[in-house]
Amino acid sequence: MKKEIINAFDIKSSEYPEIYDDDYSTNNLIHQEKRVRSRIVERRAIRYLYPLKNRGVVLDVGCGTGDLLLNIKNNCQEAMMHGVDISPKMIAIARQKAEECGYKNIYFIEGDLKKITFHSNIVISIGVIDYQEHPQNFLIELSRLVCKDGYLMFSTSNGDSLLRRVRVFLSKVHTVLFNKTKRGGLKARPIKEAHLHNLLLQHGYTREKRFFITFGIGLFNSQMECYLDRVLAKYLSNNIFGKYLSLSVIYVYKKSY
């Protein structure tokens, strides 16, 4: 399973610079999701670093090509940044970007959670938990890396979503009709909100915020679908209806003890 994930994201690494380029106009809903969740988490991280005088430690697990950390670093240059990813190609691109920016105290590590031996004020994991063999165990391991009064920010596929069920069905039809699987056949493992909430409560966390994101199917490029997603996000991102109509969720939890 791990080898399949590495191969899939090595292949995707060539797309990431374009996805996160502000000058690039996308009609791909899933690419748009990557931008949206990155902006949300970036703003939150900067807000939480401010009381620390922009110092503190930020860890991004599944950092990809490093765009999120580099954007945070651009606003909080005194903070220590660590990014870890299992994709060698992703890490190579991230290191090159960091070198070009000339930032200090930002490190990109090839590997997984076993490589992390320190605690951080902010731990981020975006688009990663879904592809773990045991998502809830992975979430517990993430939670242990956060300092007291620190923050855990992560995204999951929405396990409560009716729209996601429709997407899964249509994706299967798409595979049969076109003999082509999405993400090299990797399957996301959505988590129901109640399960992850109870899990984090047991480990000393309280929920600060959640954002419902991505309102659409995203199987084909569509300018109209991307536009509707942006419109619906204004009204449903923090609305209970978003729980059943969004594909993904971003959660922000604070560690109380």
C-alpha cells in the first residue's frame, strides 16, 4: 500500500507547481480544492503563530511540494518549519523551492511519521489521512506530536456526505466505461465526524473550527462546476447542510492538555 501511495504522488508531483500557481486558472474541481484548503490552513496557521511573536514550530505531514509551508514562512519568517512527505519527487521540488527563496529554518524530510521525534505548536496534515491503511490510528499518532495549547489542522474526505456517496458511485461507473481509475486506483477512506471528534476528545483536544469544502463531483474538468463550488462555499462552508453536501472537511483542534 505504501509503495502504491509513493508511486501515485511521485507521478502527481509534476502537476503541483501549476496547481498552486496563482496565475493558473483551473477548471478542475479537485485542483481547486487543493488551493482552497491550503489558503484556509495558511491563514489559520499565521493567526496562531502571531501570539508566539511569529516563532514556534510548524510541522506539515504530507507537505507535498512545500507550497503551504513556504507561504506561511513568507509571513512568519522567525518560525521553524518542518515538512515531511513519503514522495521523493515531492520533497526534491520542496527543497529546491526553499533554496530558491533563501529561507532559513525550513527543512523538508523524505519519510513518514517515524522520522518525527519532536513536538510542534502547529501540526498540519492535508489530504493525507484518507490514504492511510488505518486512518484513525494515523490521527492518534498526529495528535501526539502537538505541544500543549498547540493546534492540529487536518483534512479528511467527508464520511457524512451524501454527495460523496454519489461521487463514489459515479467514479465506479467512470472506471467501467473508460477503463481508467482515479489516482492510480488509490481509494480514500472517509471518516465520520462523530468518530474523529470522540477520538480527539479522548486525547485532550477541543474543536476550534471546521470548514466544509468542495461542492461538486469533480470527475471531469468543468468551469461551471468550479464556479458553483465557489458560490456554494460562501453559504455552506460553516453551515450544517455543508456536512451532507461537501466532499471534504478541514478540522482545527486545540490541544488542552
